[in-house]
Amino acid sequence: MTRDFHRRQFLGVAATSAALVSGAARAEERAQEKAAATKSAAIIHQPKPLTFDPKSIGGLSEKILVSHYENNYVGAVKRLNAILEQLASLDFDKASGFQINGLKREELIARNSMILHELYFAGLGAPNKPGAALAGAIGRDFGSFDRWRAEFVGIGKALGGGSGWVLLAYDKHGERLVNSSASDHTQNIAGAAPILALDMFEHAYHLDFGAKAGDYIKTVMSTIDWSNADRLFEKYSKV
Ligand SMILES: [Fe+2]
């Protein structure tokens, strides 16, 4: 009788332990499934490689280009992915306004930093001239290439004391090219798609030029590869 009792007691404990273990395993499995679903719901962005040899850009050192790429561009992509994961798992019904505001604001900053850095790097390379279609549109919308250049450079110099972006963009609302000034990553004309970017944040030039922003701008203007801007102009101006 006593032996039977102990046997039943032992089996009972064993069954409880097994249930606890299998319950813990199921909880772990569910947590893993949730994490995987969160990851797949958040679109994970991969950094794009540089399209040029960082040793090959006249006037801009390999050191500054690699530092800019790794720290500022890749850093923005990683930050964006981390923010998107948090947003994917956020319960919007229960989250506070400041939580949602903070994450969406940071998403915008990181997303635009990613996009604009890709545009900046894609515009550097073996210098050439805009293709016929883009050159024609620049002449039509700015009067001449020299006038476009003077505006673009002037906007960059004006930002030189602070930071920001100079953007050549196709304004789909006005159906014309525009130069715009952005004092941070979040400013762009609504409806305009940037096709060429000049990074005026100090990290883009200080290692090579110190505070001489004008020399940096002159250097970038002499090493613009227009092929990506041509491709984007073609794409956006037809929409
Ligand atoms: Fe930058």
C-alpha cells in the first residue's frame, strides 16, 4: 500500500515536471515564433556596397569615405532595422503617443539618412556629364547648367556653417527639377524625388578639409558621376 502510494506520488511529480518542461518548451517555441514573425514583419534593409573604389576619388581620402560609409550610412541602416523591429512588435492600441511619436520620428530620420547617403555615394565616381535627357531638363528648369551649378554650390556653402543636405530633385507636383536645402535628414519637398545629393554634415568633410566647406564642395562637384542621377530622372519624370 505504502509502496503503491509512493509510486503514484513519484509518477505524479514526474508528470508535473514533464508538463512544466513541455510548457516551458512551448512558451520558448512561441517566443521564437513571435520574434521571427516580428523580424519578417519589419522589412530588414541591407546596406548597399559602395559603387566605387574609395581610393579612387580625387580629393576625398579613402579614410573619410570609408568612415562615412561605415559609421554614418551603415549605422543608419542598422538603426532603421532596429526601429522597424520595435515598430513591428508595438501594440499600437496600447502604446502611448510619445512612444509612437518617438519611434516614427526616429524611423523617418534613419530612413532618410539611409536613402540620402545612398544617393550621395552613388553620385561619386569617375566624373562625367549628365545624359541628354537630364541635361535638357536642367537647361529648361534652371536656364543653364552653369546656373544650376551656381545654385547647388551656393546652397551647399550656405549650409557650410551648420549641416544638412543639398538636393537636386524631380518635383512630381510641379513636373520640374528643383534644388532644395535640407537642414536635417527629414526635410524634403513633398512630392519631390531627390536624384543627386550633397552631404553637408561635417562628418563628410572635416577629416579632409577641416572647416573649409567650400573646398569640399568644389572637390565633390569635380567628381560627380551623373549615371545614377540620369537613371533616377528617367524613372521619376515618367511617373
Ligand atoms: Fe553623411
